[in-house]
Amino acid sequence: MKNYDIERILRPAFKLFLTYNYESVSTSRLEEESGLTRGAIFFKFKTKEALFKAVIDKYIFNFQSDSSNLKADSLKDFLDLFLQKVKDRMETMHSLGITNVHKGYFNLLYQALQYYPGFDLKIDEMFRRNLSQWETIIRQAKESGEIKPSCDVHETAQKFRYIYSGMSFENSLHQGLDVEKLKTVYYSYYKEIKK
């Protein structure tokens, strides 16, 4: 099955899992949303569990990991690239046409804890890699003299991560993360630590 065909299954399934709880996503809903037959859907994904796992892999792990390989010469450049990636993800989410898609996304994370074996370990590893990436860029910024030598690499990395995750969660209860507000908070903190 070609990537295009797989996307014809995964994207509609993602929308359904965002909109409804796992138990409520039926085969008939999948057929209706994708425009494909049951046979076409389950030719590639033998079970609903396999389809759910593929959705989580693509739209949580791969979706989030596209920020993990950002290359930048400075913390400021990294912030700009990171914010652009966040903006791109927000646009992708909004393109689904779901009312408060961001609340659905957080709900999907909690569903994954229940229906995706090993999800907790896999997401913990993703968070560790993400933190390590922030630590690397902050260490480089400290060594280059971009930021104050008094900055603790680990604590500074955690602050940037927690600003993002905290704003993402809180804003998900409304209309989703406002990237311009995130940018303002990031740049404000960057000014505090800049040398």
C-alpha cells in the first residue's frame, strides 16, 4: 500500500480519535470518514488497535519529533526554528476542521496511555530526547557567550520546555496554543538570560 493510501486511512482515523474516545470509533465511522471500505482499511491495519497505534506513532511521536532534529547556530536561531515548527503543527491541527482540536489532542494522549502498550515508556523517551536537545543548544549558547555563564543548562532547558508544555495544556482548554504568545514569553525569557 502506498503512502498516499495509508494517509487516506490515518488522517481520517486521527480526526475520529481526536473527536471521539477510542471505544466510540467504530468501523462504520472509519468507513464514512475515510470513504474507504472496511476491507481497504483493515488490509493495512489488521485491527482497530493496530490502526490506533499507527495514528499515535504518526501524529504524536513523528509529529512531535520533527522538532528534535533542528539545527541552529545559536539559541536565538533555535527558538525561531522551534517556534516555526510549532506554528506549522498548529496549522496542521487547525486544518482538520475540528472544534477545539487541541483539547482533543490532549485527550488522545490520555487514551494512548490506556490503549497503546508501552506508550508511557515511549513518550518518556521522547521527552528525554527533547530535553537533551534543549540542553545541547543551551550549553552551546553558554559556551559561545550568547547567554549568561550563570545559567544552569538543565534548569534553563526545563524552563523552555515547561513554558511550551504548560501553555499548550492551558490553552488547549480554549482554542489552542497561541504561537505569538509563546513567542513573546520565549523572547522575554531569552532576554533575561542573554549576556
